[in-house]
Amino acid sequence: MDENRPETIIDESIMADTLPDDSTELQAAKEIKIVIRNLNFFYGKHQALKDVSLDIETKRVSAFIGPSGCGKSTFLRTLNRMNDTIPNTHLTGQVLLDNTDVYQGIKDVSTLRTRVGMVFQKSNPFPKSIFENVAFGLRVNGIKENDVIASAVENTLKRAYLWEEVKDKLNHSAYMLSGGQQQRLCIARALAVQPEVLLMDEPASALDPLSTGKIEDLINELKQNHTIVIVTHNMQQAARVADTTAFFYEGRMIEHGPTKQIFTKPKEKRTEDYITGRFG
């Protein structure tokens, strides 16, 4: 790299804890959960995604980074068809979940969204009690036994690192919780139906550092059993939690690879320029 360019803003001491120096360890364990091929997405006549192809690995954290408006959140929402709710949109290409095309082979979108859950940038608890927020998906999926629901709610809140904070307030409104607690409640609500994949669109962008740390700890714990895909503007966060990182710019995926490589030895100049703060 040109020695006159700015140094990377990511501390290599952080990266040392993110990925082994020998990337063959990553390759040896590689299993693919989602395959995206030649994906193009349009809002009316505006093309937001341009020929994106990407493999998302099973039980790892994949981060999407890039400047505002680059298409990363749009891309995230294609993975469980959340963009279907937006009028006058269409796409071409394929999104395969365990080799099944989610746009052609899965007719019931609610089934897809049970398998591929989503947590949004702004916490959005339902106007219900803490307990009923977590139980909601279970009831929708036909579970009626109160003891089964109660056990699942407790276990899920424990997995979301929230049980000890709310166990005596389960019948209280979810709106009484702090912002960080509400976001963990929304993660618990998504986890209750046991999704295979969890999509997170800037889940900590509006949170204080302490709450952000709890969300990141939770992400690292959840990847033991779930495939995690996260959009973030916080590159330090991507460095801390992601196994692989993809850089998006102007609707295209410019570069994708192990997080350590993306942040310390990017192959593309546009990736390096973004990482070093030249734009974005």
C-alpha cells in the first residue's frame, strides 16, 4: 500500500481477537447457509443493488459496512423478503437458503421469517407486557400450553441476557424498559421461535456504550447456534463481532473476506479509502 495513505483506523490488537492469523482455520470450518447470486434490486426505476453475489457462512457473524445509501440495508432485507412490503419494487437473481430459493421455492413468507428473523435499528417492542412480547411468536405458531410458553419465555430472556433484569416485571409494559433493554427484548422476541438466521440492521446505533457492549456480547454468544448477519456503520463494532465483512458502495459489493483482512489488508482501493476515513 502507498505509505502516504492514512493508516487503517482499526487497531490490530482488536483484530487479533477477531480472527485467527491463519485463515485456513476459517476455511476448514466453512459451511454455507445462504447463497446470493447476481442479485439486482429496484425501487421503481432506481437500481439499489447491482449484481451482488455472496456466500454467508453458517454459525458465523457476517457484517455489512459502507456509507449511507450504499445498499447494505436493502440487501439485508432481501434475505427474508422484508422488501416485499414496499410498493413498486422488484428484484432479479437468487437468494438460496439451504439451497432453496426464498423467492421461488418458499411460498409462505411467514415461514421464511420464522427461519430468518430480523432485529431493526430502532427497538420496536409491541404494546404488550414483557412476557407477551416474547410469547407472541410462540402463540402465532400455534403453541397453546401455558407451561411450555412460560418455560420458553424464561429460557429466551436468559439467552438475551435480560432475565435477571426483568424476571420480577414480566407483566409490566415493555415500554417501561430502557432503550438497551428494549433492543434485547426485541432480540429475545426474534429468538423465541428459534430462527436459523438472525438479521440485525444497526441494532446498537442508538444505544449507549454499556448497552452496545451487551448487544455485542450477545451476538458473540448467539453465533454458537445461529447464523448472524449485521449491518453496522461502526467499523470498530464490525471488527469486534464479525468473522467476515463485506464492503458495499453505490449498490455494489466491492469486497468481501475475513474481517481481519478487510480491515488491515484490503484488496480494493475503495475499501481502503472507506476504512481509513477518506470518504463515508
